[in-house]
Amino acid sequence: MESLLKSTAERAVSYLEGLSARPVRPGADAIARLSRLDVPLPDRPTDPAEVIAQLDEIGSPATVATAGSRYFGFVVGGSLPAALAANWLASTWDQNGAIVALSPIAAKLEEVAARWLLDALRLPATCGIGYVTCATQANFSGLAAARHALLARQGWDVEAQGLFGAPPITVVVGDEVHVSVIKALGMLGLGRERVIRVPVDDQGRMRADALPPLDANTIVCIQAGSVNTGAFDPAGAIIRQAKAAGAWVHVDGAFGLWAAAAPERAHLVRGIADADSWATDAHKWLNVPYDSGIVFVREPQHLWAAMAVNAAYLVHGDVREPTHYTPDFSRRARGVEVWAALHSLGRAGLADMIERTCVYASRFADGLRGAGYTVLNDVALNQVLVSFGDAETTRRVIAAIQDDGTCWCGGTVWQEQTAMRISVSSWATTGDDVDRSLEAMIRAAESVMQTA
């Protein structure tokens, strides 16, 4: 075991050290070699060292270098050194994070990290928290708490009686609501198409003046950080209207919620702490390993009522039992990495990481704009949308940048315009990475223009 783990660690370190020198996207040869894995289930055991060697030698070259410093696709962070190391140790512990009796250390780290998270994100200190797989599950959990609370007011126990015959719930979303919210609504039986969509402005922000009539049977879903522009819905104005009507407000803050941790960006989340539930990802801007999402609910009893389980064989004490706050039962102890990331960064380090990546996004925008290309959004956070002309030209430039391998950015269609999306989300990105990537982007764009 000792020899195997040490050699595996050496392979992992070698992989990380080689990221800066390799193309961000794996080459065709590396992908083709994956066919070597298409073999029948072995009849006999295989030496574990041989298994790991094959995994590294075939698998490592075929990975996308999302752990590196020049991956700007989707909204993908890397893994902070302390978070990655904590992940290794937690995997060694092999703890089931469901209940305290299964892992006192996992439960304690979740409890401590919860206090730190609420402090850093400027949310009410009494919130209930669940550590889940991703923002989709966090949205699901927060909206499940909302569904419980709204129906309980009318004397309906949705967990016991289901939705058959239940009083109706109205769900209001912005026209650019993220698909994870829509997916969560579908899983909850609230319907993907029953939502009322509110028009948005030229940055994708929900228009508070266009809200429909609200009442105590309404859930309003607002966005903290548009996946395209990084823009924030006007939380203060929307929440005031919602609260006056008795409606529940849920915040999809998959990455934008972390702006609260950076003093220079905190104005973007003004008013958001007055909502009722919030969802975010830790594997995005907190830079912990996948999979790690977090749900927060102002009144913990609603999250507990929606998620709690009990059985005669379970051993529950008087302390917080993690399984009562998530859809999962058995699960990995993902709070370990959240604790490690926050502990290693501290308040100042977290603020610096958020602010630094936002500054790099602005540098991308300035460089591309200076080269004559069109930046489509107001770059207030870490997202940049750029057009290189018509839709076909923009798609060709994106493909050329991806083929170049210096960095990786993806495409999107935003308000009927095809664009390249740059998301700066990794702790590892440096100013040199931005400059090197800008040069590659402009070089690729010029090459495409010359052959047009």
C-alpha cells in the first residue's frame, strides 16, 4: 500500500507540474489511445500498480487541463493546494458524511466551515446549510425548502402527501434563468414550463419593474452572477416587492455569491442577504475539487423538513446530523475540502482570489477591445463575452483558439449574438497567463480574418 500510494502521488505531482507546458485541450492522438481501455472485464486480478500506471499513461494525456492556469471555459475553478491535499487525505479516511456516528470529524468540519461560509458570504448566521454535489442540487434543496414552507403555511404537508391536490405554487424567474434552476423545478414537480418569465435588460438582469403580481404562494428565483455576463439581478428592489407580498426569494448564486467575499465587489450582492435561500458552488470560485455545492436556508427548519430522514437503525444525537440537510444519504465528506480551502486562504486570501480574477477578466476585455473586437457585456465580475464579427466568424475564431492549445474558451449565444465566453475562475491564473492567452486569441482571430 505504501509503495502504491507514494508512486501515485509522484504521478499526480508530475501531472500538475506538466500542465503549463501542455495544450489545454488533449490532442487527437491522446483521445484515440483511449480505445486501449475497451477490453473485456479481466478474468483474474491485476496488480494495483499496473492499474494506476495504465490509468496515468492512457488517462492523463486525455484530460482537459482544467486544473491549469489557462482554462477559461464554462465557470471552472482549479483546486487550491490545501483543498487538493485535503481531498487526498479525506479519500484515505474514506468517511461517510451522512451522520455524526459515522464520522465525527466530517461533521465537525462541516459545522466549522458553515460558520466561516456564512461570515465570508455575509449571510445570516443562523442559516441551515447542506453540502451537496453541485449548484443544481443546491438549487433543488433550497427550492424544496421553499416548497415545504409555502405549502405548510396552508396546512399541506408536501413531504407526506405529495403534490396531488396540493395548493398551487407560482414560480417567477428571469428570462435568462440558469438551466440548473429549471432542472430543479422539474425534479420538484413544480414544472419546467409553468414558470412565469420576467424580461431582462441588456445585461441579462431581471427587470424589477416587470415583475408579475406576487403573493404568499410565490417563489421568486433571482440570479447572482449571470453565466454569460456575470450580471446580478437587482436583489434589493425584487426582494422588497417579494417580502411585501409574503413570497419566498431563492438566489441562484453558483459563482456570483462569492463576490460578497471581496470588498471591491461586495456592492454587487447588496440586498441578497435578505432572501430566504441561496445556492452556490464551492468547486467554482472557492476552487475546491469536484463535486462540491452548498445550499443555505434562512430558517433551517424548512430545509430540515424537506430533507430529514429517520429509521430505527440510525444513531442520532443532539448535534446537527448532516444527512438531515441534503438530498443524499451516504455521501463523501466534501466539507473537508471546503474547510481546508477557507482555512488556507483566510478572509484576505479569499478576497484577493476573487478580486484578482475579476481584474484579469477586465484585462482580457481591454486587450480584445483594443485589438478591435467587440466586448458585449459590462465586465463587472469575472465573465467576458466577445464577438469577432458575424456568428460564423466568431465560431471559427473559437475553434482556432481551442486548436492552438494555449488556452481554452467556449462559445455561447447570448441575446441572439454568437460570442466567445471567457470565465476567469482559477486561483492559479497569473497576469502572464492572461497576456499569453490574449496573444494567442488575437493571433487566432487575425489568422481567421486573413483567410475569410
